[in-house]
Amino acid sequence: MNNKEKTRKMVTVAMLGAITIVLGLTPMGYIPLGLISITTMHIPVIIAAILEGPIVGGLVGFIFGLSSIANAMLRPGPISFVFYNPIISVLPRILIGIFAGLTFLALKDKNNEKIRKVSLILWTILTGFLLYLVFYNLSHQAKIYQIVISILITIIAICMLYLTFKNKNSNLSVAIASFVGTMTNTLFVMGFIYLFYAEKYVTALGISVEAARSTIFGAIITNGLPEAIMSIVLVSAIVKAVSARRK
């Protein structure tokens, strides 16, 4: 690795790490869209992992983890205590970058026509879900910013579907890496919460202890999958733009 590459990687860590911190300190880190709520703080970690590899992604994830601890201390809430534990707040965030980066490296050279067709199917499903989300928000008279954001995300997904079809260059490797990174965060965070703090966690939320397992692991579906969709849409668009710029 030459000095230019080292400098680029260091700048990437600093820039995307700073974006992660800003997201954690602003409402943009957690966006309600009416039917679902989306966390965006893991997205810079995945972008770093795809553009610069798992080590850089892990470093940005480490910054994400530290910001989670700081945010829990500066803005304490009923369940903030779980994020004082670095096994919950830091380790899963590092693993986001490592797993997403390794997944992308394993798949990036396998962009054949068969995989492109699978990518088209994936984008079609995601676009359909997002169109339903827009319809849901409009029919249930959601707040205007929720409608606008959901429409913008849908437009991005439609553009990515069109570009995948037109250019015959599959972005499935980016999509899968984004999905893996997002679910790594959700599975490990919620899994460790259940392992270490199940009873205290549900008690803080005002839920019965008997419902601890269904509540905690239900969040993997209700939060993890929508966040994965958001991640796939935004990461794919950003990575495509950055890659085109570099070329």
C-alpha cells in the first residue's frame, strides 16, 4: 500500500466517522417514516467497508460504537444503560464494517449475467415495498416530511433498478454487503441485549418479563429489515457515484 492509498483510507475513516457522529447527534440518525422507523447511523460504516475494505469499515464502526456510548451518556433514556456496555455498543459496530467488507470482497468479482438477473429481482421487490410505503403514508395522512423522505427513497430505488437494467452491471455485491452489515448490527445488538439485560430491558420499556424474547427478537424483523432496505438503497447509490467519480 503506497502513501496515497494510506492517506485516502485515513481521510475516509475521518470523514465517514465524523458523519456517523453527526448522525448520532441529530434527528437524521433515526428517521420515522410513518409505518416504519429507520436508523441510518450504520450506513457510513458499510460505505467505508465497501469502498476501502473491512479494516477501514471496522475503524469507522469503532467510531460509531464510541459515539453510541457518548450519546447514551449525554442523552440518557429508559434503555440507555444497555449501551454503557461496549460489548453491545462497540463490538457489533466494528463487526458491521468487517462483515460487510468481507462479503463485498467475496462477491465483487462474481457479477455475471445470472447474478444481474437476481439483482434486478431484488431491486424490483425493494421498489415495490417502497411504493407501498409511499401509498401507506399518503392514505394514512402521515406528516409531510415522512411522505417526502419516503418518496425520495423510492425515486432512488427506481433509479437504481433502471441503471442495473440498462448498464448490465450487477450491484448485487453491494446490496448483499449492505444487507449483511445492517443485519450484523441488529442481530448482535439485540442478541447481546437479550443475553445480558433481557429482564431489565423489557422492564424499562414497561413490558412484561414473559414477553422479553418476543419483544427483543421481534425488533430484528420490525427494525432490522426496514433498515436493511434503507441501507441497500442509499449505499448502492452512494457507492455507484463514488466509484464512477474515481474511474
